Amino acid sequence: PEQIAIMDDRIFDYPIIYFVEPGFLELSDEQAARLREYVARGGFMFFDDFWGVYEWENLETQLRKVWPEGYTPKDLPLSHPIFHSYLDVEEVVQVPNIYNAMRGETSEKGGIVPHYMGVEDKNGRIVTFISFNCDLGDAWEWINDSRYPVKYGLPAYKLGINVVIYAMSH
């Protein structure tokens, strides 16, 4: 993966943008317009690793900047095609970071209930996937470390693979 600034024109060369810790994201109006254009041109946004009410409210505020016309995040039912685009995801798993996993904790910052959410465009295509009260990226990073429980790592990989397959095929 490569880190690219939102205003860099190369952003349009990438079909998926993965945002880590979007609970602290602060978009300018220009950046929000760029992300709106990115999605309109077929791009897909994936938000992961943010927790609790404050971080959720911040992401909602930032998404309203991107879509002032009202695209809104909603919980996706496990029957949604995104959960069956390659592998079958049959439960919402709260995936913790490695340090919490080693202590037997799964939540952070009051974010007790995990959510897999999406934002649909006007044609019903999911254009944004949101993993809230989860840290899929830590599972992807630490799956080869024996301290990281497989019971979190495998569901995180299944979900990540499905989101990428869905984003690339819809």
C-alpha cells in the first residue's frame, strides 16, 4: 500500500482507499469534493479502526461533507452480497488490536458493539464500507504473530477479502 494525499491526482489510479482511524479525520471542503469525485468515478472507500461515540460522530460529520445530498451509512445485513462476494461472512466479529487481544479485551473507548456498515450510491451500489468498533488492520498486520488469536484474524481476513472483491466487481 502507498500513502497518497487526497488532493494528489494519483488517487484516481487506485480503486480502493483504506482509511485508518477515521475518527480523527478532518476534511477540508476541497478534500471532501475530491473524495466525492473519486467515488463518482468508481472509487471505493474503506474506513476501519475507530471506536466509540465521539469517533463515530466525527466520521459522520466528515461523510456529510463528502455527500451533503444525504448518502448515509447504515448497518448492512449479513445477507448483503458484500459478505458473500468470495467467502461467506456469517457473523459480525469485534476484531481488537493486538494489545487488547493479548489481554482478552475486544473493545476500546466505549465501543462495545461492532458494526459492518455501508454507504450506497443512488444506484444501490455500496461505495463505502465501514468497520466500526473494530480494528481489522491490526488483525491483518499481526496474524502471523502467535500472540494474536486466530479467532479474530481469520474473520478479519475473510471480511477484507470480500470487501476488496466486492469493490473491484461492482
